Amino acid sequence: MFFQILPISQLRHYKVFNLYSDNNVVEKGALKKSYLEIQERKHMEVKGMRINHNISALNSWRSINSTNTDMGKTLERLSSGLRINRAGDDAAGLAISEKMRGQIRGLDMAIKNSEDAISLIQTAEGALTEVHSILGRMRELAVQAASDTNTDVDRNQVQAELNQLREEIDRISRTTEFNTKKLLDGKIEGFRGTADIKVVTGGNINVQTNKGSGVVSEGTFVIEVGQLTGNVTSPLDVRIVKINSSGVITSTIASIGAGSAAFGGITFTWTGNTFNLNQFGGSLPLNEVVDSAVVRAEAVYTANKQLIFQIGANEGHNMVAGIDNMSAGALGLSTSTLKVTDQNSAERTIMVVDSAIHKVSTARAAVGAIQNRLEHTISNLGVASENLTAAESRIRDADMAKEMMQYTKQQILLQSSMSMLAQANAQPQNVLQLLR
């Protein structure tokens, strides 16, 4: 008995596991092995074996590169906390978020500007508080000096203190500043498109005012009712005394029965039958004053010297504020008006100080209103900045949970692709089977 491997062409005419002839026998095991090799070669012929281009490996390599690129971007987002790190990540989102960032930074700076403005206002208000205190003491001294229980020597002592207090008001107005900016010397006086005329004290004759035909003169107007002209039995008069910021005193006299008079661009009216000589026994000493009133007038001021606070993120988001001149002269307190060396002068000084108190009170009320407004402005700006920051965050910031989910997926894909690349690289080695 001998073994023989039949050619492929002959094997096709025999059954695989049962081939016998009279003289040749093919062993079953050898025949089975040959059959399997034939089937494998047929499979290779159908699929094709190429070694210059391993498509499976190239596919796996492409997947690895893509996954590596995505993983790099994910790691960048996780490390920076930003979804948009470059314009290519989201061009439209980058443009929108950068505009929002500019607005947010502008709003934050506007908040700081408003806080600084409040500090400036508080500095001015603190100085005005002290001026108020000084004026209170001045009025107290004027009332004291108006009584004839004091001698001329006593009044001179009172006058000395008044002079020192007046100089202190001047010093405060000259030296009060914020960041080297003078606040009370009139360099930042408030804008007034029309004259501001206020009756501080109307007196018993009920003084009222209206703007006259001329230009309103700024200053203090003291209205006095008494026996001012003629003789002791003459009808009562009304004298209007104007004191300007330079301390110059001018006056005009009208009959009380006239009921009105024009002076300094202002028309003054009063009740003409409030007083008559019969109420005083038919006569009064000359220059005797029985009633008084005081009016404060602020002239038109249109110079562009006011404070402008930028309280918003864009052009035009500002507010204008000003503080009037608080020097002694501007308050009507000059050496000629702040005089208590005699009884009549001391009485007039009371009214002059009342006018000064009114001016300071008005200024303090104005700066207080500005401070309250700025506090509300800060609250509004804070809300706007917060909401805009939230909107910008939704566009620009990364969702860390989502990015971690993507990173986990990419790790799995990368490991899977690496494994498949190894398998694809091993496929061409099957070609060696053909070379055996």
C-alpha cells in the first residue's frame, strides 16, 4: 500500500471521504487536509489579498485620528472650563459672547463709577453739614446781639465771633475737594435754565414773588416793613434790600399800601392791609421795623461746568450733577451784611443768616437726592450685569458633566480603534500562507 496525493483536477471526480480504486488508495486524513487548503485558497481568491494598501488598517487609523482630535478638544474644554476657546469652535457664538463681555465689563465699571460718585457726594455733604452747624451758631449770636440787654462792648465780642465763623465758611468752601477736584467753590455749580426764586420766610405780610421782565439778579432779598421814610406818623413802608454775592447792598422802598414792587428782575407782592399805624398807637420811631421776610434768588446758570457721572455701559448713559457755590459771599454773608454792632443791623443779620441756611439746606437736599438715585443705579446695574453674565455663560462656558460624558465615550472609542488597528495590521500576514 502506498499514499498518493491526487491533483486537484482529479480530486473533483472523487468523493471527499470515500475514494477507493483497485490499485490506488487515498488516505482519508491526507485527503481532508488537501480539501481544506483548497477551500481556503478559493476564499482568498474571492476576497482578494492586497499588501500595499491595508484598507482595514487605514479605516482604523482614520478613526483613531478623529477620536484623538475630538478628545483634544474635549480636554481643552475641561481644562479651561470654556466651550469656545477659539473662533473655530463657534464663530457666531464667539462674536456674540465677546460683545456681551464688553457690555458686562462696562456695567461693572459703571457700578464703580457710581460708587465713586457717592463718595464724592458724601464728601460734599459732610462739609455742608459743618456749614449748617456754623450757620446755626451765627443765627444764635445774631438773636443774642439783637437784644438791647447787650452793650456795645458785648456786641463787639459777638461780632468778633461772627467774623471768625464767616472766615471758616470761606475756608471750607475753598478746601473741600475729592480727588483734587474742588466741590464747594462754585466751579461745578449746577445747571439752571431758568432763575430759581424761593421765599424763605414770607413774614406776616405774606410776601410772594414772580419773575419780572428783567434779568433776575442772584442774591438775598430782605423785605422789611416799618417806619422807613417821612416822619413818625407817616404811613408804613416796605423796603426791599438786595445783597449780592459780593456783599453789595442796594435797596428800594415802596408804600405798604401799594401791595407790590419790582426790583432785581423780581416782582414782589404782599398783603397791603396787614399793618397800619393805628395798631402801634398812631406813630412809630423812624427806622423801626415791625415785620420782615426774606427771599433767595439763584440766577440762570448755563455754563458747562457741571459734574457728569458715567453710570452706564454705553454713550449717553450718564447723569449731570452740580453743587452751588457755598462761600460766605455766595451765601450773602459779607462784612457789611453780617453785622451786629447795633440793634437794627443785628435784626437784619438774622434774616440774612436765614437765607444762607435755606441755600445750604437746598444744596444738601439736592446732593442727598443724587446719592439716593446713585444707590438705586448701583442696584439696577448689578442686576443687569448678573443677567448678562448668565447669558454669556450659556454661550461661552462648557458644561462639565456633558464634556466628561464625551471624554469617557472618546476613551472607549480610542481603545477600541487601537485594538482594531492591531487586528487589521495582522491581516496581511495571511499572505505568507501562499508562499509556503
